[in-house]
Amino acid sequence: MSEKNKQTSAKSKEDSDLAFHYTSKEGMKGIAMSGQINASVAGKKDDVTFGAHKVYMTPRHPEKNTRLEIAKNNYDGSPDYAKSKLPSTEYAIGFNAKDIQAKREKDERSIQTVKGDVPLEKAQVIYKKKGDGYEKIWSKSDKK
């Protein structure tokens, strides 16, 4: 597949309006308890490729990607490394990208960052792993 076709294929797996934060079961518990997604901190095990004090997200939509595709996008490294990061893709929290000022990073991967912590109350939708994919478990539009 040509580089242009790869990029077109990746773009078709994105959502232009939403930014998703993927996390583990433990991470989701922490987010629910604190009411926010905490920004990365330099010097910890967090990925700070694009700088600390940011929340890392992607426009890759959980209904258009497998968990392994998400892991490969979110974690730079070998396919085996991506497989080892599957627990970090158990939940997907979707936000309106403009509302949280998500910025697209210049990278081969589909990565967005948000400066500072992101309040959970701004979430639009939450997905949970189901097999190799995801199922929607909550949506702000369902509450109306």
C-alpha cells in the first residue's frame, strides 16, 4: 500500500469532531473518582513525547478501529509493544475536540494533545472494550 493510501485509510478511521482519550480499567476508575483526566507529568512513566502537562488523545474513533490499531497508534514502538499496551485501551472517553482545544501534533501517528487537565464533565461519550473492539456505554446525548 502506498504512503498516500495508508494516510487515507488512517484518516477514514478518525472522527473530525471528537478527540478520544484511551485508558485502562484502573485509569478509568481514577478519572471517575477525580472527575478529570490528569495531564502527563515529566519524570514519570507517562509518555511525554509532545511535552508534559498535557492530556494525550487521538481522533481515532473506537467504532472504526480495533483495540490493537488504537494501541499501535497511541504507543510508538514494535507490534509486540503495542500488544503489551492493550490494557491501556480498555476505555475510550470522547470529547468535542474544539471544546477542549485539542491540538493535532505533527507526527505519523494520529495524536492530539490538550494543555492541562481535562474535566470529565466535558465528555460526550464513553466506550468500553468488547472483544477486539468497543461498545458505547454512555453518551451525553442519551441523558437529554
